[in-house]
Amino acid sequence: MSAKHALLGLLLHQPAYPYQLADRLQSRLGPAWAVNSGQLYQTIDRMERDGLIERVEGDTEGREDRHVFAITDSGVEEFERWFESSTGGARLSRRPLLVKLTLAGPERMKDAVAQIDAYELDCAGRLKELSRMREASPAEGPRVRADQVLLRLNLSADIFQLEAELRWARHAREMVSWLLTREAIWPSAQERSSVASVRAPDGQRARQELFGKMAARRALASSEEQ
């Protein structure tokens, strides 16, 4: 989902400056919701044009970060509509790395294995970072804070995903390493060879077309003479 409805949900509680909204996205939902200033202001501008939020404090002109925004009645209705709608079923990920592995061919497969290693290291590093963040977020105390408990829930979702990605990366390296030890048939290599065998260089193709036209003209002239 986009950040629009998350921002509306935050503004349901209280008006805020844009930088406050950006901070609250991460502090309430976790680092997966980090947005840069460009994305943030584009979303805010679009929400304001759609009448979902409005400026309630600050100069009527000037820098966007100096304005306080509040949700409008239309914004409340939009949030309620989104909240009541179905989130949809489970979605499968389209992994760019898996596409590279599938289409690499024998010539580039070793480079693809290096990318698996880099991806595995990145997953492991981010997993440690998120685990530290979850441990630093208290879950128990004299008075339970709902926002802290729900933040841990968000962090757990990211951690479970990274753990799965880490297992997949290790499995991918094992499978590809095994494949490289076998005399395998590579359809991609066969397809490239087939295409290369029937495709003439541009200059040669142009000459063939010219000679064909010349032959056609000669044949037509000869038939007319007869």
C-alpha cells in the first residue's frame, strides 16, 4: 500500500507538521516505512489537492515544512473506506535477483552467484539491525503501551520476512552451485545461438535486400521485352 492511508491514520489522532509525520511513520510502523522528503511532500500535496487534508497553521505561502496539516471530513471517510475494505490475499514476491538467475545463462551464472552472496550479507545485516530495534522496544511494564507493542509487531513482520529471504538466498546458492557442477542444457544459450544463426548483420541484410530488388527489376524488364 502507499503511505497515503498511513498518513491519514496518523492525522486522525492529531494535526502534524510534515517532518513529524515522517518521524511517526517510522516510530509507529518501523523502518520499512521510511520515506524521503520528496515522496513525503508529493503525497501530502496530492492529499491536499484531493481534499483529504488541509492546512490549519502556518503561513499561507512559503515552505511546506512550516505548515501544520489536519485531516478533513473527506479524509476521515477515505480512511474508513480503506479500513473496511479487504486487504486482499497473499501476494508472491517478484525477486529481481531470481530473474537474473533465471536469465543469466552459463556465461553470467558465476556473477549471479556473487550477487546472491551480497544479497545474503545484506539480509543478515538488516536482520541484526531490526532484531536490536525490537529488543530495545519494551513490551511489558507497569502500564503497557499499545504503540510499543504494535511497533514490535511491525518489526516482527519485517524480521520474519528477512529470515525467509535469508533462507531462500542460502537455498539459491546451493541450487546454483550444484547446477554449475553438472553438464546442463541451457535454453537461453540455445535461443541466442539460434537467433544469431538466422540474423544477418545490418550491412549484409541491406545488401541482400538491394540485390533482391535489382533481381526483381531485371526479371520484370525481361518479361516486358518478351
